[in-house]
Amino acid sequence: MDFSVFNLSQFEQANEDEREGLAEKLDNTCRDSGFLLISGHQVSDTVIQAQWAAVSSFFALPPDIKNKVSAPYPGYPYGWIGPNREALAASKGEKTPPDLKESFNGGPLAVPKGISDRRAYEFCYQPTLWPELEGFKSAWHAYYTEMERLAVRIMAALAEALGLKSDFFDRYIQQPVSALRALYYPATVSQTQAGQQRAGAHTDYGSLTILLPQAGTTGLQILHKDDWVTVPTLKDCFVINIGDLMAIWTSKRWTSTLHRVVAIPDEPARHSLAFFHQTDWLSDITPIFPKNHFPTVKSGPYLIEKFKSTNS
């Protein structure tokens, strides 16, 4: 299959006729694969490089140092989640060996007041456990902020692709409970356990994911028409995929595609950055096209149940 590259800046600056055509192509991509590559994103390369440097320094630390910011109990969302702690395929009911990865995770940069569901504060608004690593927190905050801005722009483009006003999703993302995850996949050995992957087959839970794979690496695959297809890593492009909430919103007109990071024997280590854009905790995700009778789900509770299913 061909992966579509969508130039976001070109879309935003296009005249009405061009914009309509580009929106139609975006709709078709979201229907077909749910994955696309975004160029024209306007994210500062200085911010990106600072984030790569920060997370690379963290993952290079000895395990006993990283353990100081380890998630304190199963289901705690932030800090370091070390090896053999997560199996993403469990979110789809598949039992597999633990994924061959470790991660550092951080949540929203500000904590709003007045959310009636206390679970929001007990889960998404728990403190991020910051390592004592010079420049790490500031680099992380800068990158997270850029991802929040980019997500707003992408959501506006997606609204137009659905034939809606560009501000349709704005009321659902006033206090998004998004998360940023830095991933480290150690070099693989010649043989892994049966069914074990760097990241097991899963769909993402929120509205969309903004992924930045390490340049020159491979392994991300999507299930497309019963075949596993490798997603390319292109210079100056983010990989965007549709999440479960967006699939529900569109009555599965758009697909939340099953994907994985495959464990190829004797592959070198790999890093990636994943920003999981999630609507406000209490937002009701009611299908825009209700003819297929998909039920309404609430953003936060859906997220917490999915996350806890994958952590041991």
C-alpha cells in the first residue's frame, strides 16, 4: 500500500477548492488505513532534537537510577515503566509474553480544578515522576507543548475531512488528558519467546496519536487488509494514526487500525516518541453519524480501563 503524506501547512493555506480536495483525500486515508504521514507540521527542530537528547540520556542511565522514578504500582500512568511490565496485546484480549521495551511517561502539564469524577485526579492528573537529569523536564515540557498545538491543528483538519466546521472538536479538548510516552526498544536477540513483540498488536485508545520514530529505524507495522505492512520513516514527517475514540465518533467510518512494533531478530535498539491525544476526561464521545447505533462512551473511563488492562 502507499502511505499518504498530508502537508498540514499546505492544507491550512489552501483556497476553498483546493482545501475541499485535500480534505477528501484525508477522509479517504482515514477510511482506508487510519494511518498517514504529516509534513508541514511547523514543530521546531530545536525542540525535537532537545527531546531526543533528553530521552536518550535517560534510557542510557543504569536501571537502579531509572528505578527512582519507576511507576510505584501497577496502573500508575507516569514515570518509568521498565522491561517486562507491559503487554499491549492484552488490551485486545490476547495473552502474550511482555513487550520488549521500556518507557518513560508524562501526563498533562497543568491540573484543572472542578472535575466531578475523582478518578481523573487519581489517574490522569497524578504527578509525573521526573528524573534528576539536567534539562530533561524542560525539554519534555517544550515537546509536549508543541504536540498539544499540533494536535489542535490536526483535529481541525479532521473535522473538515468529515464535512464539519473546523472548530467542531474544540469544545471536547479544552482540558485534554493527553500523555507523552518516550519508548526504548532494546536490541533484539536472535530468538524471542513465541508471540513476543517489541509492542504487541493493539489499537490506540484516544482521538489520535502523533508518533515520531527514530530516523533510520523500522519495525512499526499496521494490519491492512489481512497483511502486516511496514510504516515508512520519512524525514520531517510525523506518523499520525486514528484512535478508538475517533473510530467511535465516526461510527467506524474511520478505522482505529491494529498495529505493532515487530521483534525482528538481531535488530539494533530503537527509540520513538508517542503523543496520545485524549479528549477531556468527561467528554461524551457520541457518534457523529448515529445510523449504525454505536453507543456513547466517556473519554476518561474508557482510557483508564484500557490502560490498566495492559500493565502487570
